[in-house]
Amino acid sequence: MLKGFTLILVFQLAGEALVYILNLPIPGPVMGLLLLWLSLVKGWLSLESVEETANLLLNNLVLLFVPIVVGAMVYADILIEYWLALGLGIIVSTLAGMLATGMIATHWKRKGTDA
């Protein structure tokens, strides 16, 4: 499990470094995840080397959200003041994301069946 955790952290560090060096407009952990995915798809890394650690992290994901809840309580007065704008922003952005995902999936499905 230590090997898997080390690999995940190395890919996250590589993503952070790549984003910093190339001045890319995406978060470093996302780039690290893309690098990890590419390594798994290309066969450079076996799924078994990170699977146990990934499952452990996923099973305990709720622990990673504790700091977010604490931060929300620190800024509770701001959340109360702007609840309508925040709520509408969350709802509209969620619907926009779902719509875009559906349109892209439909496009890819049609493109795949036409070939």
C-alpha cells in the first residue's frame, strides 16, 4: 500500500511541476491524474500497483471533506448573506454541466454509430 500511495503522490507532484513549468491553466492534481491515467492506459503502470491505495482513499473520502465543512462554518455569515446568489450559481452551473455532458455524449454516440 505504501508503494501505491507513493506512486499517487509522485504523479500529483509531476502534475504540479508540469503545470508550474508550462504555466498551464489547470490544477496540478488534475494534470497528475491525467498522467496517472495515461500511464495506466499505456501499460507503463499496472492497475494493481495503485488499486488497493485508491480503494482505501475512496472508502475514506468523507475524511477529506472535513476541512471544507470547517471552512464553510468560518464563513457562515457570508454564506447567509449571499445564499440566494450562491444557490442559483450552483444550480445553474450544475445544469449547464449536465447539459454540456449530455450534448457531448450524444455527439460521440452518433459519431460512433455512423462509422
